[in-house]
Amino acid sequence: MNIKPLADRVLVKPAEAETKTASGIIIPDTAKEKPQRGTVVATGNGTKDEEMLVKVNDNVLYGKYAGTEIELENEKYLIMRQSDILAVI
């Protein structure tokens, strides 16, 4: 993949949605929640006012409606601002 986010943007590969509960109940596709964590795939260079704190391969938590969904090479990704990331796991 050849994509480089600009400024303070980050490309994140969302984690897979849970398919089973702890008690073993299988969750159908229509009831699955959007994952709120993922792995950083690429980062921009930051801005003059904000340096990049996350780096490639960081596992992160982000807001439920953060970012814009894009599809590259049949894979789904989110591109978002670094400020949309809540924490590094």
C-alpha cells in the first residue's frame, strides 16, 4: 500500500468486531457494534503546532464516530486526525 496521510492525520486499520460474547453467544452481523480500537498503519508528519505522538503499529482507542472510512486493496481503513484518538493501548 502506498498512502501517506497529511499533516496530523493517521491511517488506522480497525480491529475485527466481536463475533461471540463471553458466554459463547454468537452475535449476528446486524447486531455487531463498530470497533473502537485499531492499529496505526501510517501517520502524517504533524503540524508546526502539534507533533505526532502516535506511531506505526500502535494499538489505539478512538471515538465511535471518528474518522472517515476508506477502502484500499479490498481492506477497510479509517483516516482520522490524531486528536480523534483517545488513547494508546
